[in-house]
Amino acid sequence: PPPPPAPAPGVTTFTDKAAKGEAIRDFAYEWPAAVSAVPALVERFTAERDRILADQKQEWDSAVAEFSAEDCGGCVNRSFEKTWQVVADLPRFLSLSATFWEYSGGAHGNGAFDALLWDRTAKQAIDPKAMFRSPQALQNALGAGWCKALKAEKKARLGPDYYDDGFFPCPPISDLTVLVGSSNRRAFNRIGLIAAPYVAGAYAEGTYEATLPVTRAVLAAVKPEYRAAFAPAK
């Protein structure tokens, strides 16, 4: 196979691999240069990385001990990869997103997403959802637009196979990963919404994403202490 692409400048990548006979364990954790510039974030992500790695090692050792005599690669192979990226870098806030994929046995692995906002003024990390007055306020502001975008994407992706059987109703915003983004690096003027596999559809459908503009309804849902960081999309 071709060699993997070289990491981007300033990217911090940690990998850990091991093998015991046919049993293989892979681990990777990565963050961009913008994170490395914030010692508190480096400490936070390092702690998370070490905790996940320790859990993986312990679970892998147990699986190898239990299934080593069986011909079952899915029983003893483990993999984890998490990559953080910059969504928006504003004077006060650094908005980050993460994708991660894990295989812990079975027919297939599973992917998911994470989001974090670093507040340079308060020197603390928060979930982007915490910028809004309540889950219901966020649902009222974005719910209709999200469900409309999701339905359109399902129709485009599934074609004639699409039909609404009610098994996967439009999930609430509280079940999604919420990202705050910016097109001008001055203010947050768009909201990214991500539904991981199984959240809005079957595993085979994959991930559903939508980007919605910041509107007056969205601004009204933002807590007063964060409102200056948002602006309606133009």
C-alpha cells in the first residue's frame, strides 16, 4: 500500500501498536497546532488519550486471554483513532471538532464525533451546546431547519429506497454533535450539526451532516454572555 500522507505542520500525532500472534491492537490520537498553543488543552487531551489507551490495553489483554485459542480475528483485534481539527479560530474562541473511530470486536467498527470550545477569556473548555440558554431553546431555533435538511439528504442519498417508516425519526438537536463555525473569522455565523451512524438512520446510511446559518432565532437562543460572539449570516 502507499505510505500514509505526512502530517500537517504543527500536528501532534501519538500512535501505539501491539501484536500478540494474530491479535493486533492499533491506537492513534491527533490534534492540530492550534491546540498545542494552549497548554490547558494539551493537558486535557493528553489525559483523555492516556485514559482511552489504558482502557483499550486492558480490554485487549482480556480479549486475547479469552479468545487466543479460537480462530476469531474479530474477537481479538482492536483499533481506535481520534483526530481533532479546527472549526473556527476567533479572537476569543477556538472551536474544535473531532472524529473518532473504534473497533472493539464484532462485524464492524463504529464512528462518532466530538466538539469542544476553548474560551480564551475564561480559560476554560465548554461544550458548544452550553452557549445556548437550554436544549429546548436550541431545538426551537434549529429543529425545523435540521429536519428539513435531513429529509432532503435522505431522499438524495437513498433515492427510490427512501421512505419514512418512523423507525428513525428526525433526532433532536440534543442527540447531535453541534459545532459553531465562522466564515469570516470574526463571529460565529453558522452552526454545524452531525448525526453519527445509528442516530438518524441505519449504520449503512453513514453520517448525516447539515450546516445552518445563524439567524435571529438562533441569536435569541444564545446565552447573553456569549451573544457578542455570534452574528447573523449574510
